[in-house]
Amino acid sequence: MRRAESSRSDAVLIFVHLYKTGGTTLNRIIEWEYKLSRIGQVEPTWWRWSYRRIMRWPRPRLARMEVFKGHMPFGLHRLLPRPANYITVLREPVERAISDYYYARRFGGHRYHRAAHRLSFEEYFIQKHEHNLQSRILAGPNSHELFPSVCDDAILARAKENLAGQFLVVGVTERFDETLALLRVILGWKVKRYRSFRVAGNRISKQEIAPTTLALIQEWERFDIALYHYAASLFEKAIATHRESVEAALLSIRKARDMTPLESRYYWVSSVARAAICRAHSLL
């Protein structure tokens, strides 16, 4: 990471939640690590409206926040009266496409729920999946748009530059426990309890995808694939820099997952309640 690491006491934390990357689990952890009244939550369902609403908050309210999180493009730091650090988690693009489709099939409130039941995975990917979304979101605003509507080499380069220069931690979904350990080391999080949220149990594996469909995804998602490999390299460098501390933190992270069924249920209910309070507070 090129920029100096700032403690969470002197900088705002901005979590850019990329869709279908395990961000819901990370959101629930953040809500235990910070005061709910100090978290600015971008409403997940109507995120464009919610993000623009936060952009119009008065400076005193923006200054009170310790964290901003949710589906949003890179760039919020430009509006804040205090320094800011970014974090995010990227996912291997083929896995993200699979997760997107099966989540839409499982979740009745998804805007493409009916379409996902009508369309095959390949048809859904072509017609409904937002292609190279990770690159476009992390590239940030493009003239009058919140983020670019299409991706090209310039957008990819901008996303890479932002990751390298502005993000304190770049994690990867496939190594989520290590990502949490890195966050624990760099940001001083406690992560006393942790369980996964919104994990689709009805999905197929990457190995079950037809070779022609896999080739199609790899072609259409080539910018996100390149960005993911770049993010993974940043992740590896950060792990190497903090190896001993991360290994020690990883033991605590794995212990945090080791809950009895009753403890897990209590954590889930409590986390859902805290999430509701956080959302309500941000909507006031």
C-alpha cells in the first residue's frame, strides 16, 4: 500500500461494498466495531438515492461520522471534511457471476427474481448481470455519472490506481478470514464474534459450468478478472508485510466463528437488529 496507514481515530473509514463479494458479512462486523450513531449507511435496496442523499448531508453531520459503508462508488472522500481511508473486498468474477444468479433465484425481493427463474445461467449473465462492475465502481465518478456505465482499459487503469493509492485494505472473498485478520491488525478491530450472512446454498460450483459459458464469462468480464488479479497481488503484499501479526489474528478470527448453535443464533438476531438501527439512523 503506497499511502501511509492512518489509525481509525483520525480518519473516516469508507467501506465500498461491491455486490456479491461477502460484503453483508463485513457490514455486520463493522456494526459491532463502531458506534451505530457514527455509521453512515448507504441503503442497500435504493443505493443510488441513498448515496446521493448522503452527498447532500451538511458538513457537521458528515464530520461526526466514523464510518461510511454500503454500495457506493469510489470518491466519497472528496466531500468529507476529514481525511478518509478506504477498504473493500473483491471476488473472483466467475464466482461473483454465479453467486449473483443464484442469489436472484433464491431471494424473492431481488429485482430479477422472476427473470432468474425464467432464464438459464448463461442467459441471465448476458441479459441481467452487471458486467465488470467491480472495475467500474472502483474507478469512481465519470463526468455526470456516479460511475462509468461501460468499462475499458482506461477505466481499469483508474480502478487499479485507486486501489493502490487510496485503499488501506484490499481483501478478497476467497480468503475472507485472512482479510478479516488483516483488518483486525491494521484497524485494531476486535471481531469477537462472526458468522456469514446471505450465503447461497443452492448454487453450482465453477467446475460445473459448461466450457463455452465459462469462456463467455471470462471474455465479458476480462477487465474485472484483470482487476481481481491486481487486487490479489496487493492483498498478498499486505499479508507478507504483516505476516506474523496476521497469523496471530487469524487464530482469533477462527475462534470467533466457533460458536454453539445458540450463540450463533443470538449473534445473528443481534446483528440483524443492529443493522436495522444503523439503517434507520442513516435515513433520519
